[in-house]
Amino acid sequence: MFSWLKKYDVYLSPAVIGKITLDGKPLHSIKVFRELDYDKSYTDEAVTNAQGEFQFPEKHIKSRLPGNKFDQSKIRQVISLDHHGKTFVLWYLNTSSIKPQQAIVQRLATLNCDLSNEELEHIFPNIEKPDFPHSTFSICRWPD
């Protein structure tokens, strides 16, 4: 009856593990930014090491929004970096699921991003809901 008072677990992002390169060579000391939006914006940043590697921890919150039957909020995940005055999108995805989705968990655990890559839309299977594939925009690549 009072579900609008209850706070629900909302899974904003799995752990992120990535590598930044330029023409195959690792880029070190590059700031990578993650922005997660749901009921408000949550931001953090990481810096690449000598091998071009970076990571972010998983992120979840408590929110009353899922208890509102009229709520249609989506989670927006954006991971990007700026290099020589240009912004590169490593990951851009919207999802309506407040629970972990395995295909997203898998891809964010292996972000292999070369700044010489073209930004493309990547469509990949949704393991939990096969009729609704995921779509992300990214310069990163994954093995098929």
C-alpha cells in the first residue's frame, strides 16, 4: 500500500575495466569520466596507468522512484574522455532495468578503446530479454 515510501536497490553500473590506446599504443595519465543518471547525476573519474588501463567500481543506490507506478525513469551511462581538445565516447547507453544485465556487465568489463577508432552504434543481445537488444555508442571494440 505504501510502496512509494519504500527505497529500492537501483543498479546504476557494473564495475568497469578498460584500456585506452592511440594507434595501439597505451595512453597513460588520461582522465576518464563516468556519468550515471537516474534520480540525479552521479559522476566520478579515473586515470589511466602506464599500460593505459583504468577502472571504476560498480555503483548502486537506494531510490523511491521504482515504487512510483507512473515512473518511467531510465538509467543513462556515459563514459568518456577528452584528449587534445576532442571528446571521445567510450560508452553511451540507456536502460530501463534497475537490475544487472549480463551483456552490459560483460562489455563494461572489457572496454578496449583506441582513439583512432570511429564511434559506432553497437547492437548486442540482451540475455535477460532477448526480444529487446541493447544498443550503445562507442569507439571501443569487443570480440564477436
